[in-house]
Amino acid sequence: MTGVALVAGASRGLGLLVSAELVARGHRVHGCARDRDELDRAERLVNGGEVGPRPPAAGDGTPPRGEFVGHVCDVADAEAVAAWVDGVRAAEGRIDVAIHVAGIIQVGPVESTTLGHFRAAIDTMLLGPVHLCLAVLPTMLEAGTGRIGVVSSVGGVVSVPHLLPYSVAKFGAVGLTEGLQAELSGTGVTATTIVPGLMRTGGHVHAQFVGDAAKDYAWFAPGASLPLLSVSAERAARRIVDGVLAGRSQVELTPLTWVGRRVHGLFPGPTSRLLGLVARALPHGRQQGPSLSGRTESVKGAEAREALDSRLVDGVSVLGDRAAARLNEEGSREE
């Protein structure tokens, strides 16, 4: 096998495809998620070749496929992450690659947002990567080689309306990997900042809607599904793995991400004013916040779709729905 890889958030969606891509390249992938049933399905899908690149024909000169092994672990729990990493290191004797994909998406206006929503986002999408990086770095630094990747978002470089907790956490993740890339210079270990835009992963069915769920679902689901606004998750996973294994500092996956990042950098004031107009056009929601409450009430995407009951929205979201069925997004208990 080519190497040993860790993927956090590996059981479905983009994480599942990143795991499958690494397996196709000969890695033994130890993937973690919180749900054992999801992981069992992921093992069958990846090891059976049902997701990701097609298994190569015999004798074509490509390396033999690796294997996916699932582990129950919550990335928000530092001790659980340490135990997962220590167990893999003890069993394999090495860790070559670590990619953090795990995330949650909370959609809604700030007046419906609580401190609990911010904590949930930060625990998973900022502290999760911190936990993984700190756990794998001693082994990688000792070996003098290693590849780390953290999936952020265009929302981590331009704060997006109705996604404030998500953007706060993703901004932190960008700072983490950009800082690590500099700190690790000359060590043989690299850290890649991955900045995707919208991808057709089927994640809209698991998004957590905290405001007017039906109305927010009506714009969010098509945005995460339409070809002109979103990219194929399979293509995204391939480019992510290419970039991380090559040790690149940045991987930007869509033209919109590239343009948005640079326009915001050059014209932050006008960009913020434009996004303010977008926010004013989006639906308002329940007045449960803003508050310092620890509550995290939300409506899952699948439930919001039922409440909306729109054939038009279902029709323009069909590619996203197909991705959900293909990538283990359906039938899961939680994000």
C-alpha cells in the first residue's frame, strides 16, 4: 500500500469520496465519524468500489487498492481524537496523511442564532481540525514527512449571509492551516488549506435550518445542487487529494471561490455592502436569538423539504438529491 491516511468525517458526502479516492490510490484509510451504522455502510461502499474511482483493470500497472476502516470518534472531543490517532499509529506504525472534512451547516439569520449554534460549529470545524493536527504532528515531525489537509469553505474567506456560525469556524480553519504551512516550513510536513465552493454532496438534506426552515431550504437546496452554482463532489474529492498529497499550500475548487476571495481582498467594503443587500433579501426567521443561550434547536433539511412541499424546488435540486442517495447521506441519524 502507498501509505496510511486518516480522514475525519469520512462516513458520507465529501469525506466519503475523499476516503474512496485515497483507497483507490493504495492508501489504507482510517476514517472516523460519530455514527457506527454510517461507518458500516461507508466501509461497504468504499471497499466494494461503489463510490469513488472505478477499480483498475487487472495488470494495468496501477498500485493495488487500499482499504477503508471505520472508527467511531467525535472530532470535537480531544481525548477521543487522541485515542483514535494513537490506536492507528500503534496498529500501522505510521501516519502519512490526515485530512479533516467533518462539518455541520447551520442556515438562518442572526436573529435566530444562539451561542449554542456557534459552539457547535466551532467545536466541529475549528477545534476538530486543531485536535487532529496536534494529534498527528508529533508522528509526522519525527518521521520528517507528512501531509495535512483541512477542508474550509468559501465561507471561510468571505462571510456568507445566513451562515454566520459556519463562517466563523471556517475562517478559523483557514488561519490554522495557513499558519501551520508557514510554521512547518522545512520539516517535510505540509498543511493544505482547502477552499471549496458549493459542491453536490447531498449535504442539503442534513443542513440544520435555524430560521424559517422551509423558506431557507428553498434557496439553499438549489444552490447546493445546480451545476452552474455547484461542482461535482467526485471532481472536488479528486482535486483535494491531488493537492494534499502534492503538499500544496492552497486548493481552491471553483472559479466562484477564486473570484470571491480576490474581490473581497481588494474591495472588502463594497463586498460587505453587497452581501448586506443579499442578507436583506433572504427570509427572516424565529426570534430565538441572537442570545447567549446554549440551545441549538434546528430543523433538518429533509424535514424542511417536507414542510416546503415544492415540486419546483425538488425539481431543481434533483442532482443534489441523487448525490445524497449515492453518498450515504440518506438514513443517517445526525450531522
